[in-house]
Amino acid sequence: MGSHSATNHTPRPGDSTSAHDGHGAWPGEFRFCPHCATELVKRQVGGKLRNACPSCEFVHFRNPGVGAAVVVRDQAGRILLVKRAPGATQAGKWSIPAGYLDYGEEVRAGAARELLEETGLVADVDEVVWVATNFHDPAKVTVGIWFAGTVTGGELIAGDDAEAVGWFALDALPMLAFDTDEAYIASLQE
Ligand SMILES: [Zn+2]
């Protein structure tokens, strides 16, 4: 692992306004209570304005989702990437195999599942090699965790929301979908 000084500077919807007090600067907020369907109102909770239900106890503490990625490299040092299928975020561009965790799913199990779904490969999910917050979709901010993976089986084939899979030398990368993947790969080239 290199130094993790790399950062991205994706615009953050709240930076210039008041996202940190929960003032609705981020898109995609709940409008109705998921428990009782009453329209939510803004209320100060824990020092921030949050969407809260006037009918029941629900307060929307909006948290980032979690994405898990698996970094697989071959003996030549090439990295395995997937081409994002039509309908996926940043379709047509490439990313390190990754996806969202399901609620209740253990993080390494989720990482292995995503790798299998997208590439057909079975892997041991090893140490964390990168962690970053993904701001590319302001309506769905996530914390990404990139794991090193060691392939133990399977057969390389594009699946799920991947249109293609391929090995790429670090100095001959295709167009990448996410600046966080880019920052990680850049750290490998330092
Ligand atoms: Zn409610």
C-alpha cells in the first residue's frame, strides 16, 4: 500500500450550502415516513436538521451505503476490470468489480459475491487496500472498501451488470467510470 494521501475533489452538494445541518442539499431524501407513510418534516435531532415523522418516532439518519470492490491482478501485474453494461451507472466505462452490500450481508462475503456475479471468478477476499467515499452519485453516497482478492476458481465471463471483463496493464487503462478507482490505481503507479 502506498500513502493514502490521494483524494478526490468531486463536487459535494452540501459544500457550498448547509448539507452539514441536513438542510436538504443532497438529493434523494425521503419525503414520506417508511413506517407509517406520513409526510416527513424537518426537525432538529442531534444537532442537525433531519427529516422526521410527526406521527411516529422515525427520524431519518441518512447514512452512506457501503460498496465493496475486489482487486484482482495477474502475474504480469495487470488488473481485472469490468465494462459497465447499459443501464448501469457510467455505462460503457470500466471499473474494478464492485457492488453494494445487501443489508445483513458480511462485507467480505458481499465483495466475493459481486466479483462472482460480474466476472465469474471465485476468490478469497483478503486485506483492505483502499477506502474512499464515493460522491459520484449525490443521491447515493457510499463508502467504498477495496479488498485484494486471490482467485481460487471459477471461469472468467462477464455477467450481471458487466458487459465485458478484461485484464489491463496499469499504463494502458481504458476509460474508468469512477474517480475513486482511478485514485487507487494511481496509487499503485507511484
Ligand atoms: Zn411515521
